[in-house]
Amino acid sequence: GHTTGPSLNNDKLYKFAYSAEVYVDRVKASLQKSAGYRISSGVDVNLLWRNPDNDDDQLVKITIRDVQVENVNERPAAKNIFKGKSTEKIIGKGYLEALQRPIVLELVRGKVKNFYSYQNEPGFTQNIKRGLASLFQLQLHSGAAREMDISGTCNTTYQVRQDQVTKIKALDSCEIEKQGFTSHNQILDVNTKATSATIYVLEDGFIKSIKAEENYVFLLNSRRKTGARIVSKQRLELNSVQAGPGLIAGKQVASVIKTLDSSYVAVPLVAEPVKSECKKCPSLSEHWQSIREHMHPEKLSKTEAARSFLSFIQNIRKATKEEILQIIRSENKELLPQVVDAVTSSQTPASLEAVLEFLDFKDASTSAIQERFLYACGFASHPSEMLLKSLTDKFKGDIANEEIRETLVIVMGALIRKLCDREGCKLPAVVEAKRLILNRLEKAKKDDNVRMYLLALKNALFPEAIPLLLKYAESEEGPMSNIATTALQRYDPSFLTKEVKETMNRIYHQNHKVHEKTVRTTAAAIILNSNPSYMEVKNILLSIGELPLEMNKYMLSMIQDILQFEMPASKTVRQVLKDMRAHNYDRFSKIGSSSAYSGYVTRGPDVSSTYSLDILYSGSGILRRSNMNIRVFDRNAELHAMQVVIEAQGLESIIAATPDEGEENLDSFAGMSAILFDVQLRPVTFFQGYSDLMSKMLSATGDSMNVIKGLLLLTDYSQEIQLQSGPSASAEFLGGLAIDISGGMEFSLWYRESKTNVKNRVAMFIAGNTEVDSFFVKTGTETTLEVETTLDFSSTVQFSQYPFLVCMQMDRVESPFRHYVTKYESLPSGRRYTARRGKAELLAGNEYPLHQENSNMCRKVFSAQSDSSSSWF
């Protein structure tokens, strides 16, 4: 009769040769050099039963025999981990017996309707059999189908040409239970591609040969040269057809199976999860003891600290709450912050419970460690709803330290944004946290409270907050209005409605009331960055010349930067300038020392990074705001890696100068605010009020204040993969950053000069491990990248004359960079083959040129300094 699936002949035994190979290596490497292994065997296939009412329903018996395990590539004897070991020794006697027990398939029109095997069989041998059984599933007409096999339920396409059938499985469509997570920001994440194709050659209505190949590729988005590939190949070749056993008579499948062997049960064809146990792994506390010395605070800008941090996280993720608590409770206060960084970054239910049980927010004496915990929450790579809920509960309870209360709500804002970015805006914990922040802001009386809720909104960036931010931007006093406008500046321009732009124009042009320069310049930046209209640009350009001294120069510099750096608004600006030629000269020849400038830190094939520096002074030569940003972007995403803003106000009285218009009553203040990896941190104050300023000036040590120090988990990617030949595989990429950012401001009344400096010391370590685990053998490739660098930014201002002299410097020291790739094959006994290659280089230091005007000024400042060193005033 006619069949729509392959059909076996009665009373025949089909003898096949089977092999399954895996290869693991760098993406571009040749398979001949890869790590891996091959399992090969004979496979016997015979027909047991054909349905008397439907010849397209067949029971087929499949038996694996003569199993061999070997290297996939020739290795010299000394490097061959299988040398001198029998298959029984490699796989284990019980496992080998299980593997050679036959399975039975019920094929209906070429598809596997039932897969019969033994109930209590080890998962990994069962999966190898599932991988073989899945090969026998095919249809003999072209078209698409949703099919279930070892990989799950997948979209599959068949193309049939005479005796050849090609089966393409769309692996990204497969529904199968799998563990894993990805990083919050795409730039820090890993890109994956997976393909699967099988080619069948038929003869006499049955299979003559099968070749299947499956490929997985993993690439670091930030450096696409770094990555890994897994290739899994299966081959089945018909060697001979011999006389075989006869058919079993019967009407029903169930009775035939019972006759054959009553122990057979129908088991799912989809792979079952299998994890091999680690026999010789150290306990969490043993591991901590081995890395502890690298975690001292003074070593935190070394790559060894970042490497240890990552390995610690991997172990914490396997640990229980009790094991974690034991380490937290026993550690001294010098190392405890680093332990808390790692435990919090692990983001498992056990690690969160442990750290929350340990921390007591009612105890003000441990606020430093509470802050480390909160920042690690803010930087979480894939935060859970549970984390936000726990923090919201803490916020409603007693908190002894006011600064911790502030940090807590600011971090809640960051978590709201991260959860919303992952379609989590409707989660109960997110809805509750949003409502809490908005309600408390509406009711807040004290400035401090208003400030912390505005900063929380500056992190959360949800659209519903925009009307409230507009209200604060336009009607409140300086500091609050400043936070509200900088919060609006962080929104994607697509959220900035007509109403937002109208408000920003009113603030900039001071239509309703006088605003501080810092707020006005931010409003201008928002207008110019969100697709400004011709009239908006024209009005801003017309205002230059009518502004306070230094603000003229700043706005002029901002416009020049837009043109020089070809920013989106540059087309409109050029158009307006062309039409305004008549009254340009006077307006655009303003003197002053403020400036805005952007440039590239690095330009690469995958990712580029830019810096922008802008400095605004008051008319008397005292810094009002210096703002340094570093942004990283690729073709489709952007990451605000860093912002350090130093702000000062009301300092004119020290040098007996006149404050600018509208700034006569500002309290003396200087402080610093930072954004790190898209998270706004709690601002720090250098001094507040005249007496605080005087006492600090008289003892002016110029000591810098720490803004943030700690260990951050940036890249956090983990995926489990089921290979169609049976083994499971995993890809894990972790990127850690050890960071130390400090900043300071000092005055010298003698030399009439002030200095601000920001020092960023960072060490980064990225580790990728891609592994295939077949229970009795593991093979994989490990990639590591490490770099240490320091970026210094300083500005010196001499205000003994006007325009005063300003010199800005931005330097990167020379930085060691190391990159290694290790391939390995290993047995549980510890026998291991490894091949390692790598390179280490020194990346040259760089003094960033900023702009010509600045270079000229620096020459003057340094010559003036050498003159003044010997003379009083």
C-alpha cells in the first residue's frame, strides 16, 4: 500500500553505522582544531508490527550496539584523555548497558507518535536515544509543520526532491523548558544564532543515509570578535540489509508492546533536563577563602578583583541561604562590602533572603554596608519583582539613616525602569512602587523629601511622571527645578510631548519667571535634542547675545558642538544660521570661559563611545556646573555609562564679587552627582552653607570624596541548550567591573584659583564559558578579556582677571589588555586536555584634545602658575 512516510520491509534487519560529534571553539576557528568528542556505534533497525487497518502506522525497534567514544580530532597519545580506556570504563558499566537496551518507535505517516523505553533509565542515556529516535521523523512531501522531537515543539520545514529530503528546524521557535537569563542592556549582552538542518537520502522507500548538523553561535555585542560556537553533527549510514526477525501479530499497539517487554513505557520524546553533579567542587566558604585576598578595598581597581568577584557569584548562585549567611556574618568590615556586592549581584532567591536577613535598616552604624547593598540592587542585571517588593517593604518601615532612605527610593526608581523595560510595568510590585513615589511626592513638604522622590523619578522614567516633573521644573526653586529638568533630559525624545517642549521654551526664554542658568541651559539642551523646529532653533540663536555673560558663551559653544559633532539638530541649525547671516557677527563673537564639547573616546567596528564635557561659570569666574558624560552605543542601543556633575552656587561672597542676576540669594553650596550605567546615584555634598564652606576652605586639604567604590556585574548571560544529538550544553558570559570613582574641589584664595578633579579607576574582566556536558565527558571553550584603566578629568580656573583662565584636562593612562582562549576536554576522573592561547598588550595612554581654545588656555595657566609660585598675591 501507499505510505506518506518511510516504510520498512517485513522480516528484514537494517544495519546502520551511527556517529554523533560535538565541536566547541571560537566562532571563526576551523573544526579540525576544535575541542570535542565523538560517540559512534552500530544501530540495528527492524519492523515489529504494521497496523492491519493502516500500513502507515508501524512499530520499529532500534538497538544501539558496539559503542565507541573517541576524540573528534586526532590527538597525540599524551593529549588523548580516552587513551587506554575501554568504552565501559569511560561511560560506566551501568550506563553502557542502559544505552544498549533497545527502544521502540511508533511511526505514523513518518512522525513519531510514541517513544517507548524503560522508565528508570538514566536521563543522559535516554537523551542520546531520543537524539537518535528524532532522526527517524520525517515527511515525504514539501511543506511546513510544527513537530515535536528532542528539541521540543519546533517549526520545521521540509523540502523534497526525488530521493532527497531536507529538514530545516527553526531552533528559536522551539518550546522547551530551559533555564537562563540575559543582561539588562543590549550593549552588555550576548547575541545568539542557532541553525539546524538534516539531509535524508532515501532508497526503496526507507532511509539510506542521514546527515544532521546543528550550530550555535554566541557573540559579545560589545566585542564581536569574542564569542564561541558549538557544532553538533549526526550521521547515520545504511551498511547492509539482512534477513531479520518476523512481525508480531496483533490489532493494538499496546498489546504488541506488552508482548515484546512488559517493562516498556511511553516516554516523551522531548529531552529531559540532566545536570551532572560536581564531585570535587570546593564549598562556598573554601572558595571565598581562596579569593579573599584579592577583595581588599585597596585592590578594587585591579582585574584580579573583578575576576574573583565573578567566580564568587557563580558559586553563590549554587549556594543555600545558610551557606551565604555564614560568610556574611563571619567577615570583617573591610571585606564585608565586597561580599555584599557579590551576594546581591547573584540575584537568586537564597542570596536575597540571606542579605536581607543580615541587614538591619534600623541600625544607623551600618549604613555604609546598607548603601553598598542598595547600589548593587540598582545595578542588578536582571532584577526580579521580588527584589523591588522587598525594597518597597523596607522603605515603608523604619530606616535610621536619612541618606539610606534617600538611596533606597532612588534605587527603587532604577528597578522600576529595568522591570518596565522587560514588559514588567503591570507587575503588582511595580504598580505599587510607582504609586508610592508619585503619592509621596505630591504630599512632600520638606525640600529633602521632594529631592529624593524627584531623583527616584529621574531613574524610573515612566511616562506618567512627566506632568509632575514639568510642574517642578517650571514653578519650583533652583535645586528642585534643576533635578526635574535633568530628569526630563533623560527621557527618550519620543516621550517629550508638545507640552514638554513648550514648557522648556518658557523656562529658557524666562517668559513667566527668572530661572537659574543651570536650569535654562538644560532646557535648551532638551529642546535642541528633541527634533527642534525651525522657529525653536531661531529663537535660541536670537537669544545669544542677550544672555548673562558666561551663559552667552556656553550657548554658543553648545551650538558649535552640535554642528561639529553632526548631531541630529545640526541640519536645522545650519538652515537657521544661513537665513540669519545679517546679524551674526556681534552675537557670535562673545568672550567668556564656559564651553561645551563632545568627542570620541573610542570608535570600533561594534561599539563606539563618546565623551561630552561642558562647563558653565558664573560671571565672576566661579564654577556653576561642570558635566562630564561618557556614552557607549552600537547600531541599535545606547548606554549612559557615566556622568559626573559638579555643581557650585552662591560662592561669590568669598571673592567679594557680584552674583549674576537672579542668583543673589542662593545659599553657598557645592556638591557632586553621578550616573553610572544608567543609574542615578545619590548626590554627595562637598559643603552646604557659608560657615561649612569657610571651615573646609581654611583646612583646604583638597581631599577627594569617594562617589562610588565597588564591584558591579555588567554582563550576565546564561543559556542552557539541548543539543539534538542528546547532550546538554550551556553558554555563560559574565562581565564584572571593579570601580573606584572619586571627585573633589579645592580653592586657593592666595592664587585666586579653584580646582575640580574627577578620577575614575576601573578594571574590567569578562569571562565566557561555552560547554557541552555529556555526563561522562565535558568539552568546552573559555574566553577571558581583562583591562585596567584610569580616566582623569580636571579643571583649573584662575579668576584674578576676566575672562578668567580655565584649563580642562582629560587623560587616560596606558592600560594593560589581556585576552585568552582555552579549549578543554575532561573526564570526571580529572583527566583533562587543554590548549590555551592569548595575547597581552599595552593600550597607549591618551590625552584627549578637547578643543583648541582650551589647549591655548592650558598653556597660559601653567605659565601663570610657575610665575606666581614665588610671589604673594
